[in-house]
Amino acid sequence: MFGFISHAFHAVTHFVSHHWRQIVTIGAAVAVGVAVTIATGGLGAPLLLAAAAGGLAAGATGYTVGWLLSPRRPAWSWGGFAKATLVSGGLAVATAGLGEALSPVAGSVVSAVVPDAVASAVPDAVSSAVSNAAAGSVFGAGTQVVLNAVDGRPLGDGVGLSAIVGGGTGAVVGPVVESVVPRPVTDVPATSDSAPSSTPGIVNALDGLDGKPTPEEPTLPKEFSKTKWKTPPGELFGGGVAAANVTQGGLADCFLIASLASVADDQPGVIQNIIHLTPDGHYEVTLTNPRTGETTTTTLTSALPHQGNSPAFAGTSGSGGTQTSLWPAMLEKAYALSHGGYDGINNGGYATDALSALTGQPSSWLDVSTASADKVWATLQASDKNDWPTVVGTPKEGAVDPLVKNWHMYTFLGTETAQDGERFVILRNPWGYDPTPDGVFKMPFDGFMKSFNGINWVEYHAPPAN
């Protein structure tokens, strides 16, 4: 036994001594490529853009490190550097595009082969390592092909070793980077037709390894198919009922989250009346059809989609990413079920519908772009005075105040008039941050008129007591 170990050790050291330059070059290229891809995706970039950034970084790193380690270091070639960088970026985009196209098929095959019980038991760290190992192998092999082409060597020279080195590097570096890079917050306004793609990971073809929702749970968007269903800690109203309790997660449903925060701020009793915890640990939620006025009560399980140990979508984050109040996430889950799944609210929606579904009363909308300033100010003041849940939105394009984003919905909190007569509008970003740490900010009314194109509200009247 000892002889076998000794022989294997010598074989490995001999192999490494002959190939260490290639191992270091590819390892460095893959580490940088994977890290840049995940970090770019964490900032909300689409998959192809994140892949392009990673590919460019991998090519640049591979060429530079390879040149530094060359025993007969040639003169530096900016042409070779540019060729390696650009070709690597293009190759990464092509590979990512192919992987995205084949992801549903691959995921279905894996799901059919791997039993649900086994898939659900796969730890997040293992799943991340497997996904990033696959991506690292692609980066490693691709970078080697590019370097071979630049140096005039056969394209297949050393590709197998580079794929192995890249896979090992990706398996180590990927999970580490993912643990420190926040997941992206995608956002689409109330009337958008499509959501920007996000990049929760850099390889989606193995998504079938992860836990899948049970039949009674809302279906998930494809980009969140790696999430697992878990029951989070916290209480239904553990953190109270207020706008500050509500934060938008990974879904592009600012219209709904801003509406939840608005109802919580102006009519907290409505929230407490439409959701209840049952004795068996489930949740009953009653929503109103904004078209017919009919109410429907839905029973929900306590499980929510998670990425790692944090809920993937709406919720109140306490220390360590724990849920302190569950009502925002449960109401989002119920609203998703009423729209065919989470994917049904991930492409935007109408704040007027969300407000009516929550309050059970008709909603109104004012076109700010065509209304007079006096009309807009009077509407906002009436909403503030009467505690009417109100949400405001910005246009898809056009100049807006630096305090706000295009194509986004905000919770209206109130109005204010300074001693010098200047008027202000107080708003809250449903992200729970930006442009202030808690997302609450005050902007001049003139800036509001130039930046917003719609006001959605409910002239709420408490129903008569039974």
C-alpha cells in the first residue's frame, strides 16, 4: 500500500513539474474569470454580459500570466493580448448562450434521473461547487484553446488538463465568491412586458439537482430554479406592520412590493385582516379580484423559496438574513399563486390591481405627464390626509431626478411644505435602500413632476362593522 502511495506521489510531482506553468496560468485565468462573472451577475447584469466580462478577464489574465511564466519570455505583444482577450470573451458569450438554450433540457434530464429526495438533500455548497466546476472547466478549456491559437500551437494541445484545472479552480473559487457577492435585485415597472435577466449563478444546466416546489407551491421563474423551499425563522407579524417591514427581493415586482408597503403604512389593519396563521402552521390569505370584486381565500404552506439561508424574494431581513416578519413574503406568495406562479409577477404588473387586491376596494390612476401641477399636488395631499394607500411610478425612458430610477415604482409616504413655501414629496424605494440606507427620501415637488408619470391610489374607506 505504501509503495502504491509513493509511486502515485512521485507520478503526480513529476507531472506537475512538467506542467506547472500551464496549471498556474489556467488556474489564475479561471479564478479571475469565474470571480468576475459572478460579481458582474451580482450587480444585476444579464447572463451574456456577465459571461462576456468573465471571458474577457480570463483571456487577459491567461495571456498575461502565460507571458510572465514563459521560460523564453518573448517581447510583449499587445496584438496577442487583445486577440486572447477578445476571442476569450466571444467564446464565453457563445458558450453561455448555448448553455442558456440547453438549460431547460438538461435540467429536465437531471430531474428525471435524480430522485426528488436526493435532489432536495444536496447542500447548497455542493450544488454551487458542481455548477462552478462545470463553468470553470469551460473557462479553462476555452482559455487554453485561445492561447494555443495566439501562440500558433495545435488548438487541442493541453485542453484536457486545462479543463480539469479549470474545474477544480471553479469548484473552489465560485462558492467563495458567491458567498460574498449579494444576489441581484431585478426590477421592472408596473407596465413592462419583460424582465431583465439576472445571473444567480454562471451555469444553469444542473439546476435539476436542487429542491423543487411541491405541487401546491407557486412555480418559479427559470432563473430561480436553483432555489430551495424552506420554512424561514420568524413570526407572521414579528416585526410589526409598517412600510419599513417590506423589502423587495429578487423578483421584478416593485409594483407589488411598493403596494404592500403603502397599505402597511396607511392601513396596517388591512394587512392584519387578510392574512392569518392557522393552528396547523399554515397561512390563510384573502385577496380580492380587482376586476370582479370577488374574494378568494388561499391556504399557503410555511415554505418560501431560498437562496442559501436567505429568502429569495420579499421579506424583512433581520440580523444574519433571518426573517423577522413573514407577512410580506406570504402575501407575495399568495399574489403569485393568483397569477399562475412567481413568474406571473416577475414581468411587472399594475399597482392599481395590487392595491385593489389587498384592500378589496376600487383603485384610481392619474397621468402625471398630462395633469396640472395643482391637480397632482391636490391628489397627493388628499392621499396623505386621508391615509389612502398610494404608489407612484417613473417612466421607462427620459430624464429623471438623480434620487430615483427609471421604470420603477415607489411608495408614497406623504407631503411636506417648508417655511419658505417649497413643497416636497416623501417617498420610499421598495428595495429598502437607495438613495438612503432605509430607502426613504424627500424630493422637491418640481423634481417629482419631472420624474414621475403616474399616481396609483385607493380611496380607502373602512368597511362597516359586522
